[in-house]
Amino acid sequence: MSERKIIQILKQYQESSIKKRGDYLRTFEEKMIYRTTKTENPQTTLKLVRKILNKKAELAT
């Protein structure tokens, strides 16, 4: 990815609404947890990661 494209994406992110930023960060968090967990436990699925994050969110409220 070129430097110009990265700068364009960052500007779009900065100009986006708070809801879109939150959605982006939630998706990013899911993907990063999935990637790191998948390495250690190959049976892990993205659906399982989402389920656990939802439970965590319910407990926090």
C-alpha cells in the first residue's frame, strides 16, 4: 500500500463519525484477537471470538 493511500485512509477515518470509528475499532479488535489466538489454537473461529467479546461486553454493563 502506498504512502498516499495510507494518508487518504487516515484522513477518511479522522473525518468519519464516532459510530463509524467505533465500528472500525471493534472489527479491528476482533481480527487481531482472532489472528493471535488462531496461531495458538487452530480450532478458534471468528464466530467464537465474536461470541466471547459479546459476553465480555454484557458483563461490563
